[in-house]
Amino acid sequence: MKMLFPALLSSVAITFLLISDSNCMEIIGGQEAVPHSRPYMASIQFRKNHGCGGALIKTSWVLTAAHCQMIPQDTRVVLGAHSLSKGGKAEQIFTVKRMIPHDLYDSKLITNDIMLIELNGTATLNKFVNILGLPNNGKDVKRGVICNVAGWGVTRPEVWSTSDTLQQANVTVVDRDMCSKYYTYYPAITDDVLCAGDQEEGRDSCFGDSGGPLLCNGKFNGIVSFGCGCGKPHKPGVYTRLSQNYLSWIKRTIQS
């Protein structure tokens, strides 16, 4: 996420990240997650390099951000991972059957930034790989609510180095009116997004965390979308909110 464009890592950026310092142990102001404590997390990889996060919502479907579109034949989805370099028996690796971005996704305005990935296979559910349930309704999240975000993205904005292990951080929902003052030009802060960050501690998601889930009060409420920089006090992260319209789109798309 960030820099007023989404946090998908290009193949050039991914290559650069692989040769960068990788000793950081934090997301942005966060810490390493307990291994396999988030069995729904997916690493979406381009040519075996991490590019985006996602969440397994059905045994053959991963929900992520629309700007995480990659060439399907060069993309794979890794489930059950904690350390991306070590791998392990817990991992389940799939190729991609289809990538289905929202039909109204606008890459310039960064609107409707949501996408479904159909796996070319069915995940085996266990303690390492499991489904993250969608909310029953698209109820909004009030300002001040503390949410949690996780990913394998960049851990220090000044050093383009993704994390080998899954990181997590708590972020606080910011009032949309206030968020709109922070983002005074496009993309517009609409009811379809949530803003969340931490002015004091600088907790945030960053490049490579795109598509990962935002959980508020234990519920799946958002998807990492975009922002401006990483961990900046007055530039909170912006997340696609799982509104009722998006929940209906997910159900309709999977059924079709």
C-alpha cells in the first residue's frame, strides 16, 4: 500500500526487494505474528516472489485487492505459510484458475479495489489452512475502533525489504471526514472505504501488504488498498470496506 498508489509490488520491485536488507522484524510499528495464528492468510506470488496478501474465504477462493492483478500463468497462491523462505509441510500451493476483479474497478481513481481469485484446486482445511468468514452484513466500523492487519509486506518504508515472516499490527479507524482532509485530492474517501492508522506509534501496512484482510472486533471488515507513504501520522491507510454491495458481489460472482 502507499504513495497514493496501491501496494502491489511490480516484478522489478520484487527483484529489488530480494537483494535488499531483510533483517527487519516489524510490519510498520508492529511485530511478528504468532506462527499459523492466521490460517486464512494467503501469499499471492508472481514468479514465486511475494507480491500481495489475501484471505481464503472458501476452499477454492481467495479475496484480495483488484490492483493485485498479475499474469495468471505466472502467479501462484501459497496458503499455510509463516516463513516464506522456509516453507514447510504446512504449506499448500496452488496455481490460479481465474482472477476476477470487480467489474467497476478503476485503477486511476482506485475505486472498487476488490478481487476474487479462483484457485486451480481445493484447499485442505486444517489448523494451518482455514477459511476467514465474511461478515453477515456490511455494517460500518465506527471511528476509534482498533483493528488488526497482517502481511508479509515492507517492514521499513526507507528500506524496500519485505518480511520473510508474517507480521501484524493494530491500527485505529479514523473518521472519514478527517481522512478526507488528509487526502484532499483523488482518490475520494467514500463510504466504500475505511481509513485506519496510528498517529503516535506509526503503525501501518505498507508495500506488499495489499489485498490482506483488516479485522475489526474479530470480523473481516476491510482489504488493504492504498495510502500515501507508510506509517505517516496524517496519512492513514485506506482499506476497501466490505460493504453490503461488495458482499453481494462476492456471493454473486462465486455462484456464477
